Amino acid sequence: MKYLTMIAALAFAGSAMAVDCTDCHEKIDVAVHTEAEATLATCNDCHDMGSAHELDMELHMPDMSITECADCHE
């Protein structure tokens, strides 16, 4: 039982960590996106992110800037 609890805790901790976007995507040019005043809400305008990724909207607000995204994600 002790090991089951430990495995469950590790699985939860792993799911709560930020995803490294560069595992699947090219690195985002933060400077260009900052100049364009990109927000999480505008990502879908150019990149159709909503069809490929399900975001936890308790952590991610639509008005988050690209620099705020880059704080947790590469």
C-alpha cells in the first residue's frame, strides 16, 4: 500500500509540471510574439492550438501574455 501511494503521488506531481513545448515544437520567438502583444486567447488565431492541446483553464487565463507563458514553458 505504501508503494501504491508513492506511485500515485509521483504520477500526480508529474502531471502538474509545466510541459516543455520544444519536445514537439520549434522554440517560440518570444520577442516577436511580445511585439505582437500575443496572448493565450490569440494563439488560436494563428496556430489553432485548441485543436491539439487541452489547457487547464484554472491555471491558464485567456489574457496571459506570451512572456507569462514562457515563464513556465519553453
